[in-house]
Amino acid sequence: GGTVVGLAGNGWAVLAADARLGQGYSVLSREASRITQVSDGVVLGTAGCWTDTCELIKVLAFHARKYRWDVGTTISIEAVANLLSIMLYSQRMFPYYTFNIVAGIDKQGIGSIYSYDAIGSYERVAVACSGSGQKLLQSLLDLVPTATATSEVGDGWEDNHIPQLDVTLEEAVSAVKRAFIAGAERDINIGDGVHIATITQDGVQNEYLELPKH
């Protein structure tokens, strides 16, 4: 269960997830955190089976720490994106029932959002949404204006054009809050609160929005 959204722009990325852990009509927890900081500037958001989520986070965090010990530097957003894809694909015969979004800042200082399916296929996008509220929140966030950044790396159009939103960080956070408030009004699986992580060159800032009680 759970709903996770990610947005990326010039110099920032936002990752948010609701705090309700439910099964059917039962609420198992109102304080579940689906957002995990993998490294100094990389954050993972996961929706899906809670036990698979916990195991995936544990394994990914281990590899991120090992990378720092072996290489001597913090793992980058590009490396985390590739590592997570390999981890998910290696379990494809008995997959993690998780739907992940990775957020961070790339080497050019542009916000990055990577969206995954359950077996590791991933794509860099400007807006991503996964989990039980995907259909509802994705349609709202797709209304946020988009732009395209140009990369100095790569040969093809897809390599040189990076998807991003044409709004400020504050406007993006406001859009995320409005989307979750609207979603909580219409979907019983969304509720209690929203954990919001904003990522910039200065690091990761965390915020919690309490949703209206019904």
C-alpha cells in the first residue's frame, strides 16, 4: 500500500509519501515512513508490500555504505538508480512487490527522478507517482508545467534532453501538498500525514504535513 510521488526541477527534487499503512479496510499504522535517505543527496520512496519494502531498504542501504567504504565517496544518484535496477531485476523470479521512486541531484545540478516497475525497468521523468493513489495523484501532478534541460553527456535526443518541471521548489511542494490533500478526500488508502523530502545542492530537508482527519 501507500502512495509515493516525485517531482524534479532545475536544482531541486521533491519526494513525498503518505504515512498510512493499511490492509483492506484496516489501518495498521498511521506513522509509516516510506522515504529513506540512501546517501547525502539521494532519497528512495517505496510503495507496495511493507515487508518487501523493509528488506529492500536494508539491502540497498548496505550496498550504499559498502560503496562509500570501497570507493571513498558518496554514491551518486546515477549509481543508485542503476544499483536499484540490478537489485530488482536479480529478484525477478521472486520479485520484491515494491514500486520505487529515486530522487536526487545529478552531476549537472539538475533534479532527477527515476521511476521503477517491480522488476527493475526504470525511466528518468519529471513527475512520477506509484502506489495505491497513483491514478488519482498522477493526473493532478501532470498539470504542473514542464520544461526540458539539455545535457552535455550522450549522443541521442533522449540522452541530451532531461525532463524537468518549469516551476520553483516552493511551487512544487505546494502542488504536492494540494495533491495529497485532494487524494485523502477521495481515497481511503491515503491519509494521516505526508512525509516530504526536498533535495537541493545543500542537502535533504524533511517536512511533515498532517492531513485532515475523516
